[in-house]
Amino acid sequence: MNAPAADVTIEPAKRRERGGGRIARRELRSHGSEGLSRPYIVRNIPTYDILLEENLLRIEATADQILAEIGIEFRDDPTALAHWKRAGADIDGVLVKFEPGMLREILKTAPATFTQHARNPANSVEIGGKSVVFSPAYGSPFVMDIDKGRRYGTIEDFRNFVKLAQSSPWLHHSGGTICEPVDVPVNKRHLDMVYSHIKYSDRGFMGSVTAESRAEDSIDMARIVFGRDFVDRNCVILGNVNVNSPLVWDATMTTALRAYARANQAAVIVPFILGGAMGPVTNAGAIAQSLAETMAGCALTQLERPGAPVIFGNFLSSMSLRSGSPTFGTPEPAIGSMVIGQLARRLNLPLRCSGNFTTSKLPDAHAMNEGTMSMLAAVHCGANFILHSAGFLDGLLSMSYEKFVMDADFCGALHTYLDGVKIDDNQLALDAFREVGPGSHFFGSAHTLANYETAFWDSEIADNEPYEKWEAAGSEDAAIRANRRWKKALAEYQAPPLDQGIDEALQDFMGRKKLEMADAWY
């Protein structure tokens, strides 16, 4: 069943001043009639709801049975257990069981929508409702490009990807751990990553979650930028936390999510379920497990601080039952995302779901086939915050420079796709039919001339020339064109201005924190 379509106002866009000529006209066409620098998308197409009420109720009832009969362990976090005890849960050691409806009642204090403020207010994003925010991929230990191949990520690579995200008109968010900078000590790299997001981007970003102290450091750095009082009243940073599926929340994650909630910042609550390993092989069972685990994490944020923003997250994935290897971009998780979307809307929570997933080792047709399937699932399920929108390769083990550019280009196409079809006198083009009449063409009509600069989205890396011209130009494939594109973007990158006093305060904070501890590499 499709939800009824609604008339939605697209966020107003700022248009940069450009020079004249063919290149300027092509740039204008590529960014469509809404122009450049749209801070986020407001969807103008309905979500795709695939399950009827009776089946949604069965999934919810199964999740309630999992919560009430099997329970979830909360390990090594006495404060979390104390929260659950005060809320009326049944506690046996670290095992917590919940009466049906209990978590839904707690979640009523969570906001349905919230704003994540960016240090450039023009780039603040709305999360929830009909908004859609694209954010880069997250967490890869390796990076990859067609010049140097696959290698461990460095802080230079991390900065490069922040710059590429900042340079793209199709991404709305700077992301989080875009790649692991393994040349920086594990216990200190969160400082360099958060600083890089602040220094090289003026969009929203994510902080560390690998320890409570690192989450708190991330929030403290945000306080230097925005001011303590502003941060206490507004969301300026996100933290992406994962359930240790099946049915375990460990202290690393619960203390981090509570740190974000305590500071009134948004935790993104995400089970990571590989069907057949951390969850059942059947889609409905994995969805019920995901619902149970996610509701518990989201509810814990509300026990820490009622009203704190939180995002209902999901990461369903399949696996090869022959080899035991994870598989990404496959149809079962994609269609499962549609159901997750329905369930999140019934809880009235913002949704993070799916992304540009693939197990391909190259930015090739395999990668784009799988990525397109999972990305369209995110778009149609109603996801509000789409992590892993660009760069995901090699089952998330590698962040690819070329695929980052190819994925960002696809995000550009999705801007137009999510805008839907506008209906007005100009769009219906009746005057053009009167001018052209039967048997002629519209190529030189007044309507075409009036609309041609903004009529169609125009890819930055696709080759639409005739075969002979493509061949004469070197027969380049999309990856080669993307390779040239990311190098050009980095060469032309200009850092957004950052107040010198804030920059110095951040560097002083980082310096003091690093001096407090010896380097640790694990």
C-alpha cells in the first residue's frame, strides 16, 4: 500500500554566482532547478509501504515476545541496569526483560524530528519527517583508488574524504569515521577526526563512540565550536552506536549512547544483523530482532535524558551460507528496509536505514548494481538519515575514492528523483503543444528554450557523447572519469572559514588531551 502523496515545499536553495559560457550552463543544469547547496532534501514522493496492518502487528508482537521472554543483556554498565530497574523492567543479573508496550511508552518522549545544527547555519539539517540527509560511508580500515590500490587509511585520507564531501553539492553531511586513520594512535585519533570535520567542513558531523571518554571529548569539542549553552539546548553532533547482536548491549556502546543523550545530542541506534550469524536467516525474524534491539537502545537514551534526540537505525544484511562471508546490496535486506521504515514511522522516530552497500572490490558494474538496489531501498523506505551514501566498497572494509565520486553523482540523481513530478502550467507545457503541433519537434520551441538550462539533471561523470567521440577520447570507463573528478575536486577545494579563536581553542584542547595519555595502538 502506498501512502498518499502530499504537496511538499522543497527547501529553498542558494545559487552561487557563476560566470557565463558552456561550462556554467552545464553546471546549472547538473544541479537542476533547485540550484546548488540545498542543505537537505524534503521528499515529494510517498514512502513505499509493503506490509498490511495485520503483518506489522505480527512482527511487533514477535518483538514484544523476544523482549519479554528472552530479554536483552546489558553488560558491564550498572547505570543502564539502574535505569531499567527504575523504569520497571525485570532484571536478572545483566539480563533485562520488558513487558509488552513498556518501551513504546518510554519512547513517547523522543522527538519525531530535530535539527542538527552545522557551524554554517545554512548547512543545518532537519532529521525526521519528510527530510532526507545523505552522509558518506563510515568505518572502513582501508582506502582504495585505482592509482595506488588498497591500503590502510591515514589521517591524510580522512581529511581528503572530508574535503570531497564538503565539495559535493549532493551530500548534506560530513559523516563520521569516514575511514580509520591508522597512522594515529587508537586512543587519540578521535580528536584528529572530529577536528578534521570541524576544520575542513562546515556541515553536520558525527563524533566518536569507541569509549565513553571519547564520546565526551567529541561533545566537548562541539561545545568549543557552538558554546556550551547552545549545545545543551540543540543537537550539533551525532554518535552512531551498534548493538552487539544478537540481543546484547555492551558497556562500550551503552556508555557512549548515554553520553550523547546526557548532553542532549543524538545517538543513532543500529543493530548490525548478518542473517544466519547474528540473526535468523529469515527476513521477518531478523526484522523482529532488529525492532526489539533498536527499541531498547532508543529507550535507554530517554531514560538517560527524556526528550533527547535519537535516531532509529537499522543495518540488515545477508551472508553467503557457503562461505560465511557477509554479502551487501542483496535483495532480502533491501526489501526488509521497507518494513523497517513502516515500523519506525509507527514509533514516530527518525530513521536511519540502508545505504550504498556492495561487496564488490572495484568501483565497477557489480558495485553500482548492489549499491543502487540498497540505496533505492533507503529512499523508498522513508529513511531520513542515510549513512554510507558514498564510498562504500569491499563489504565496508574499503573506502574508495572513485566510488565516492560515483556514489555522490548518484545521490545527485536521487535529488531529482525525490523531488517527484511538479504540476503547474509551465510543467504541463500546453503552450508548447500549441506552438509545435503534430509531427514537428520541441527542440527549438520557446518552452524548451525557456527551460533547457534546468530541465534535466546532468551527471558530472557520465559520458553521453556518441560512441565515436568516446572512443576517440580514449574509451574511458566511469572509474577513470571518477578518478579524474576526485583529483580535480581536491585540487580546487577551499576550506570554509573557521574563527581563529575557535581553531586555537580546539588545538589547545586536543594538545592537552593527548599529553594526558601515552599512545595506545589497540
